[in-house]
Amino acid sequence: MQMIGKNVLVTETVKETETASGIILTGDTTKGSKPGLVLMVGPEATHLEKGQRVFLDWSKTMPVDVDGKGAVIVDMEHIKAVL
């Protein structure tokens, strides 16, 4: 798979939280926007690189399956911040 134009392939990052007793909780345990991890970048998507963590508008994405794992394709304009 190769991204074209300003499209970016992103996967949701999973946040692990450890309780006081050592139990590891995964998933969204807090309110707010979820960060994503950039997997591929189209040639016109400037200022973004593979491996960066980003905040994006998840409602503007197109879900895809990449090697059996969930990811989304999003236009660069819907990525709001790089962490």
C-alpha cells in the first residue's frame, strides 16, 4: 500500500495504565481525543513523518485493514497536532 496526495495512514495508539495493585488497563480510560501513530505519508503531506504521534479528527477518517490490523486513512488537513 502507498499513500497518494495529502493522505496519511494512521493507527490508534493504545495507552496502558497500571493500577496501584499492578493491573494493566489498556484502551481509552480517560476522556478526550485519542492520539494516533503515523504509519505512512503521501508525497504531498508535508510536515509529517512515519512514526510521529498525532491528534486528528477521527470522524473524518476512512477505516481500512492493513495486514489484519485496523488503521484509518485521513487527509492531512484533519490532523490537528503533532506530539
